[in-house]
Amino acid sequence: MGSEKRNLDELFGRVTEYFSPRIVGAVDGVYIKVVKVKGQDVPWHTHDGQDEMFFVVAGALTVELEGRNPVVLNVGEFVIVEHGTRHRVFSEEECRVMLIENKDTVHTGDVLAAITKSVAEQLDPGEP
Amino acid sequence: MGSEKRNLDELFGRVTEYFSPRIVGAVDGVYIKVVKVKGQDVPWHTHDGQDEMFFVVAGALTVELEGRNPVVLNVGEFVIVEHGTRHRVFSEEECRVMLIENKDTVHTGDVLAAITKSVAEQLDPGEP
């Protein structure tokens, strides 16, 4: 991806599907991804050895962590779900989220769901 | 830092010094940091084995990569400076940047500068 300038609006503009993360960069062992969320399609799941950051760029995202009250993230807010923490996310209206997660992380964790995408499927076709 | 919700405006509000990154989270091997930039205090430097992401949250940041034209990042834009790429950043007016970089990265790379801060100095005192 070669140290090129990238624009989040443009990157989100290419995303046509909900719950389908697109890899837009890599920093050492983690991927930077963009994902649009609308609805309640993400199952409860856990990443045993990996943290996962949700940073809201537009709209609002609800993050549920097992055994706690749901947290609503608005624009400019983030949560880092620590490894081993069972969680799910949803949004009534469309929202735009930057995800930061380990290159090895399966975005639906230990659960294979209808929305589960492989890393190959997450690679931005606009990228070399 | 325990999967708590965090707000960028609040985090930047605690930053009183330019060129002084504050660690506001960790995702596996990388730190998430916030830094205010104003001026030309960052020397040209290189991180040999580590990538570094600059994501602009407010204002505009100029990123210079050796041998290329300078790149101006506005709000919502980012560059991932690949490891081994000599670079420096500056801003005429105050800007707010989210940094994503390896836990081992020295923010001024191979160059010890007046602004160089250790990781201990970058830890947010508001954090447990």
C-alpha cells in the first residue's frame, strides 16, 4: 500500500455491503479496516488471543460486552475490546467504523456466521 | 485500559504540549496514541523495522517522505509510513493526530531529538 495518502470518505464510498470489513492498511501486525454496520447480524463471539478496536467515524455503534451494560459509541469515540472478552456490536442506523485488529483475527471470532469474511475477501480490490 | 469507551476530544483535551504523544490504548503489538503537532520540531528520521500510521483528526498535517513530494493530510486522511522510509512531519497550525505504531517504536526513530519522549513519558497519567 506504499505510504500513499488515503481518505476515509473515499474508502467508505467503495463499501457497498454491511458487515463486510475492507482492509485499507497495515501497521506491523495489525490491519486497519473500514466497515459499515447496520442491523444486528454480528453474533456474540470472542477473540481469545487478540484485541479489537472499534472507532466510530460516522453514526453510532452499540458495543455489548458480556456481563456489562451496552456502550454506545458516537463519532470520535472508541472501545478496545480486550482479548478473551465476549462481545457483539450492532447499529440501528448505518454507521461507519474503523477497525484495528490483528492480521490473524477472524472478525466474527470463534463463531462462523453468515457475515463471516476471509482475509482474502476483505482485501480492497482497489489496492495493488 | 479495560475495554472502556474513550472519547478523542476528551483525550486531546488533556494534551498540553506539542509533539508529546500520549498512549490511549493498545491493540496487541501496537499502541494507539494522540499527539498535537504545531511547528517543525520533528527531525528527519527512520523506523527500520516498524510502520507508523498518521491519521488526522483536526487541522492539517504535512508528511514528508524522502525523495517524494510532501503530502498534506486533512481531517479523515491518513498515511502509513512504511518501515525503513525516512520521513518527518510538521504543521503550521495546531493539528490533532492519531498515531498507530509498534509498542517498541521510538517516535523520533533513529534520531534523539529535543522532543523525544520515552514510552513511560507517553503513558496517559489519567490511566490506571
